[in-house]
Amino acid sequence: MTKPAEKKDEKKDEKKDEKKEAPKKDEKSPAEKAASPRPAALKLPGKPDEADTGGNNPDLAALSPRSRQARQATGQLMVSPRRAAAAANKDPEVGKDGVEKFEVEEWWVLGTPKDVFAAWRSLASEFLAVMLFVFMGTGSVLATAARTGVVDGGAVAAIGFAFGLAIATMVYATANLSGGHLNPAVSISIAVAMKMPILQALAYVVAQVAGALVGSGLLRAVTPEVLGARVCWGCTTLSVNQTTTMTLANGTVATYTWSITQAQGVFFELIMTFILVFTVFSTAGVAADAKSVGRFAPLSIGFAVLINVMAGANYTGGSLNPARSFGPAAVSNTWTDHWVYWVGPISGGILAGLVYKYIFVTKNELRAQVLLAEQMAVEQERMNRLGR
């Protein structure tokens, strides 16, 4: 009675031994492992060779033409570790988590007129937004300082809040259309930081200046001439031969005369625009996830404009924006020291962009910004296609 049971146990033991000795189907020998290629990493393109359209480049060939074009548009492209390693003739660098690291390849992109005209909706949104921004902001100057003839603390606060809230509103309105630059200093600094094709940035500047001109023209058309002429329709000029009366500690009243030189005006506008553009890069340039401050960027930008206008209104007019100064200057034909409002803001914007990029941005943040720029470019193309 025990023999059949013993035979069954022996057969079970033999089957177990066979399973242990049999190699796994998916298991490879050490020689096969060495010969097999590594798992492919996420494929993102680098700057393509002019003669290479993607057919001989696995990183580019894996992408559709639309995606490849969108990634190339910003001038900041992530290069796959395998391609970067092949160029350096070494193995790809692997991080602590075992994932091959990516490198970022950057260069200035000139762009083409065809690309500029293809993004006409972005240019139209910049034109419209700057037109309304200048109309609202300079309109506050006519509503306060022009009526009283005195730029006192109350008028400065009202003007600062008007400009700050106006820019925040219009950036919210156009952020998904054009990026919400609304300022030549911002567009130029973004291009210098290799985040935008140069020709597209110049096209943005033209649209912004044209919008400011139309906005100032509309303001002049709908407001009394006597009020607008009193403050040259909200133009920005350096404070010259201003008098300040103060009561000293001994009770005597003293009157002082002071002026802002052109050098002081340039430096004042440079510092104020540096604060504004640094805020733009710090908030609007981060990844748009739930923990990001990117969605609150327009408010941060509005606050930056508000505090700077309040700080500089009595000295330079608190421009921070060449287009904002150009519109009223053209309408009132007031060009005194006008170059200050181009040199100062643009210099401050470029300085802020370069400082933020090369001192405060880590590689991980740069990679996140590259991917975000690509997503925005693809989304912009999708919206343009649906709009047709």
C-alpha cells in the first residue's frame, strides 16, 4: 500500500529538479547580455545637423515633424544620453537612481519670417493686450494727476495700483496665447536667454509698440484735451527742477530744488526693470504643476510693477516698459530724454534674464523649463489649428 505513494513522491521530486535545472525562457547568458543594447531612454532631439533630416538620427527619427519643430523652436533641446555619450566617445552618465542623465544643448535661434507670420495670433494678442494696458494705465494718470496738477502720495498710489492690476489682468488674459510678455524688455530678455527665436522676439516688440501707440491714441480720442495736455497724455519724463518744501527740526521752512540726471534715470529704470524681469523668469518660467507658482505669475508680475511704479513715479515716471513710454510720447510729441526709457529697461531686462539663468537655475529646473516650452509650443500649434 505504501509503494504507489512512494513512487508518486519520487515523481514529484524529479519534476521539481527538472524545473530548477531548466533555464528561464527570458534569461540570457552573460555573453548575450553584453552584446544586447541597453534599454532606450526617452528620446529627445538635440540640434540637428543641416544635412541630417532625422533619417540617420534615431533621436530625431523617433519624433513627428511637428513635435521636432516645436522642440527646436525654443533653442533649448534635451539631448538623449546615448547621443551625448556617442559624441563624447564614452558611456552615458547614469544617476543614483539608475536613470541615464540628459544633457541640455542650447543656442540662439534666429527663426524665419514664415514662422513669425504663422504665429500671427500671438502677435495679435500682444498688440491687443498692450493697447488695453496702456489705455488703462495712462488713463489713471489723467484721472488723478491731471485733475489736481499735483503728483502727491495718493496719486502715486492710485497710478501704481492701476498699472499693476492692469498688467496682471492682461498677462492672465494672454498667457496661453502669446506668453503674456506685453513689454519689449521682457521679450528681448527672453530671446537673449535663448528661450525664444530672435525674429519672433523682434516681431513681438513691433506688435507691442504698435499696441501702445493705438492705446494712447484711443485715450486721447476719448478724454478732454485740457486734461491730457496737462500731463502729456501720461508720458514719462525725468523730474527736472522740482521743488520740495520741508519743515526742519527747528521749525524753519526750507525749499529745495532737485533734478534727476539722465544717468540716474537710466540706472533707476535698469534696477526697476531688473526686479520685474527677474520676477517674470522666477515665476512664469517654472513648471505648471499643482505645487508651482507659475499659475500665480501674473499676480507676482503685477505686484512687481505696482511697487516699482510707486517707487519711481516721482523720479522717472516709473516706466519699466519702452512701449508704455513710446505710446504717450508719440501722441503728445514729447521726446525729451526718451532714449532713457529704452536703454534702461532693456539693459535691466537682459541683465535679469542672464543672472537668473546662469546663477540661479539648476540643471533640473532647466530641463523642466525645456519640456514646458515644448508643451506650450505644441499646445499653441494645436490652438492655431483649431482656430482655422
